[in-house]
Amino acid sequence: SKLVAPYSNQLMDSMLNKARKNNQEKEITGMLLFKNGFFIQLIEGPGPKVMELFEKIKVDPRHSQIKVLVSQRTEERIFKDWTMGFKELNADELEKMDGSI
């Protein structure tokens, strides 16, 4: 998704604190990456709870251009210990990332 609201550390901290609290209560885990106003997010958990969260994200006025890239069921969580991991990426980190399969 694209962040519509002006970016600030205070906004991001507020979003993450709320997400982490709510995710813990709903047994949701995942991670959130941010770069140049755009988010990529992976959400894990019980299907109905993930869909409920996604419906809230879709109507959140701070986001636009929301797209689902992949939706699938898995046996194990990738981020089982994270209520919501977060990383703001910089250009150097992106250059060092391996994009191969």
C-alpha cells in the first residue's frame, strides 16, 4: 500500500504500537517493510482473523493503492515470534538484497 498521511516517526510508532497490541490479542503475526512511502506487509494467523484485519486495512484512510500480492495457507508461520516486525529500508540495503530465487 501507499502511505497517504505525511510520514513521521511518531505516526509510524503509533501505527506499530496499536498493530502489535491488536495482533497479539488476535493471534496475528507478521512483518512490515517501508520504503519511499510504500509498505509491503506479510500477515499470518487464523484465516478469519487475517481477513478481518485486512478489511480494516483496506478502509484505513492512511493507506491507498492496497494490493494483495500473494494469499496462501501454510502449515507454519514465518514470523511466529513477531506481533509485527518493522523495517524501514534504505537504498544501500536494497542494493545488497538478493532478489534471486
